[in-house]
Amino acid sequence: MSKNWPLWEIFVRSKNGLEHRHFGSLHASDAEMALENARDVYTRRSEGVSIWVVESSNITASNPENNGELFEPAQDKVYRHPTFYDLPDEVKHM
Amino acid sequence: MSNEQIKNLEEIFEARIARDEKIEPKDWMPEKYRKTHIRQMSQHAHSEIIGMLPEGNWITRAPSLRRKAALLAKVQDEAGHGLYLYSACETLGVSRDELYEQLHTGKAKYSSIFNYPTVTWADMGAIGWLVDGAAIINQVPLCNTSFGPYARAMVRVCKEESFHQRQGFEIMLKLCNGTQEQKDMAQDALNRWWWPSLMMLGPTDAESIHTEQSMKWKLKRKSNDDLRQQFIDQTVPQAELLGLTIPDPDLKWNDEKGVYDFGEIDWDEFWQVVKGHGPCNKKRMKDRVSAWDNGKWVRDAAMAHAEKKEAKKLKEAI
């Protein structure tokens, strides 16, 4: 029997008030071991206060080839930004 | 895809890199880019992993608890660096097992410097000071390399590397301020590690086959010879501070060029070690492979345990 340990993606919150950020990945037999290994691999110098581990195979990623249809429609919707609206200079606090 | 279409994609790709855009794993990339990155990143990872062995040799014999804790932390960092780099490499679709297989069968290389023995405690000082010093010079420019996962891993590696060099220099300093015997030990370590450290920065530019392409992809920002000169110029004053003599009779300051001139490097020795005939090539490989093989039952048991737990959880849910 030889089954490889699955790959896990590691997310670390550097300090309270900040979001978890992707730090990298590692192999572990289960989630508990992934957490323990993540502690040793990614937070040896107090880089975090909280760790999430997600098995890589559970992540669905968008394909850069579809970036056009996914992200370009936002580019011509300038009316979603405050600067689109012309207001007289006298208007304060807006 | 037609040849023309591929050529077009390649041009767009090269232009992105020239604009300093990062390439991420799922982006289209030329096959050669992918292969070159797998090769370089995995060699780099292997070097970190094999690099633990010469220093691991002294953990149990460190002269004080302070030195032992520092050396242990340094070796643990190297394991970490290897893991960052393997995981960055895996984003290109190669598995960890394939990478290990390449290392264990000798298909992939690791840095030749680790094929030299560590015979005295002073070698821990010389390795930190010189080998990590040369590594930093090699690695800092890679923080801006074009492949995102590699650049991110290198930022983390470089942040941690500076402690390695400082702890090495401190070991040398302590020995140099000690008894004559201790100072001799430091000098002996410098004598043995100086030339291999210069070789670590790679073959001369005339002999370096990958330089031009690597410069374009920002896998390299400076040529091997420029990096070597930089290393020598920054290290010579440090040796003077220690009161040690660099083992090169031709080494002298060139006022006109504003750099140190240095003697001929024995490239025959370098290629001999690369080809597997260094003093410790066989031992390093044997130690690595046996560590992997002897750990197999542990990896299998952990996997079996995880599967059993998972099955139990499923059963309880039903």
C-alpha cells in the first residue's frame, strides 16, 4: 500500500482584525495534521494567530482564459464609482 | 493550436514579463518556461533539503545550549524553505513524489556545496557566514522573479535567511576571539569553504548555458560572474574583521576597477563534484534515500489512520 498524503492549502490570519491570507500549501494525511504542519512550516516566527486548512482538491478556481467574460464587463460600468457623478464644489461631506 | 497561434501567445507572454507582470500557475505559458521553472525550483528545494544534512551532523555536538537552539532553528528553517519551494513547484502540475523520485535517482541536482564534509564545529560558522552569504546574494534578486509562487516563496526565504548568516558569523567571531587553537580552527574552515562558496555562484558567464533565457524570465537578474564579484567584495572586509586570511594569494584590491581581483577557480573540481565525485555525494544521497525509505511506514500509518477516522465519521453520520 502506498497512498500519498493529499495537498492542503494554508490560510493564515496574521493578527486579529485582518483577514486570513493564502500562505502556501503542504501535504498531510488529514486536516488535523495539516494544521500542525502549517504551524511549523508557516508560523515559526509568530506570523499568525489563526490558521485555516482546506484540501486543495476542494477548491474550484476560475480559469484565466475566461478572464475576459468574467472581469471585463466591470470595466464599462464606471457609474459604480463615486467619481462618475458630477457635483458642484460647494457640496461638502459627500 | 497552430504554430502561428503559439508564436503569438509567446509574444504576448514575453511582453507581460517585460512589463513586470507576474505569471500565475493557471496562466498560459510556453512549455519551456514551465520546464525551466520546475527544474530550477526543484533544484532549489532539493538543495534546502540536502543542505540540512551537513549541519544536522553537529546538532547533537553543539558547544552550548544557545548554539544548539540556533542551529536547530536554522536547520528547521531549511526544511521549511524546501517545503515552500516544493509547494511552489507543485503549482506547475508536477507531484511531490515525482520531484522526490528525481532527487533520489540522481536525475535532479542540488547545490554542489553540500557534498563537502563538515569536520569541525567551525564549519557551522563558515557555512552560515559563507554558504548562506552566497545563497542570499543568489536569492534576493529572485524575490522579483516573474513566476508568482516562486517570487512569494523567495520573499519568505530571504526574510529568514539573514539570521542564518549572522549566527554563522557570530560563531566565527567567537572562535577568532578565542584561543589560538580555536582561531586556527576558524582559519581552517575558511580555507576549506572559501573556494566551494565561490563555485556556488555558478559557472563563469562564458560557460553558463541558461543565462540569456533566464535573464529574460527574471529567473536571473545578474550574471554569475557579477554575483561572484559582489560576494567577494562584501566578504573580504568581513574576513579582515575576523582577522582571518582568505586562502587566495592573488586576491588584491584593484583601485582602478573598485573591486577585488581574485585567483583562478578550480573548475575541474567543480565539475567533478557536480558529476557525483565530491567527497560526500554518495553519503548525502544514501542518507536522504534511507530517511525517505525508513519513513515509509510512518507515512502509510498516518494515511491509514486518517482513512479510518474518516470512515468512522461517515458511519456515525449515517
